[in-house]
Amino acid sequence: MTEHTDRHLCDACLEREYETYRHARVHEAIDRNKEWTERFRIASWPRWDYSLESSTLTFSENGQPRVIADIVVTGSVHSNKWEWSWGNPHMPSESRDRMSAVRDFGEEKEWAPLTTLFLESNEYLGWEFTAIAAHLLGADAGYRCPDSDAPGNFVYVVTFNTRFVQ
Ligand SMILES: [Zn+2]
């Protein structure tokens, strides 16, 4: 163990096969997201907005914020290409810093999907990578934010410190 590591290391992370690890993380993320969605009544809020300036995801009703989460961007999809946030200079520096732990984990494991900046995307890839990031960083949930100006483009995030606000 190095002193500067800022992610956990649990038994699940000792897995040697990427496919096995990936599969388990996706199922874990489905359960975690279900719990989060119920607890914060995510589906009931008519509007949501994300801000890369404040690194927050806000769910609102009648112009009032109801639920706010801090976010770390895991990556983005443009023109069917996935790009990890750790290498994307357009992403918030805190997201890039936090996500470097995921890249470092991929380097230790020699798992190329976690260390390759651009990858051909499909409808599952962003969720899969976001599930792995949620586990390694100890997030509440993962969320996919469509880019309203560019259909088919998305920003994927993991959430922390989700709270109701009045
Ligand atoms: Zn783990």
C-alpha cells in the first residue's frame, strides 16, 4: 500500500479478471442506484440540472431545489466515443483528480479499459465505467446527464453527499 492512495481496497477489488469485476460492479450499482432513487424520490422531481462549475446535480420542483448532490464526472460520450474525465482538460479539476484513482487502479490491474482515454462507446460502457468509479470512490449513485444541445451526447457522474434542501 502506498501512503498517498485515496481509495479503499476491499476483497472485491482483489479480483483478477476484469470481466468478473465489471459484472459485479454493474449489479452493485443497480442496487445502489435503486436505494438512492427511492431514498431521495429522484423520479418525483420534475426537473434536474447539473453544473460543472459548482460540481453539483440539483433536482428541483416549482423552481425550488429539493435535492442536491455533489458530483464527480466519470467521463463523457460524444459521437459514440467515450472519454474518461481523468484525461479531459474540459472537466473540473477536482473530478480529474479524484478519477485518477480509477486510472491508477486500472494500471495496477493492467486492465486497459480503465487506462485508455478514448474508447468506442455503446449504451452500456458509460454505465459500466461509472459503476466501477462509484465503487472505488465510495459514491452514493451514478447518473447520466444528456446534453440537451447535442442528442446522443452524455456526461456521466457519480454523486456524493446527496441531501434534501428546503
Ligand atoms: Zn473494492
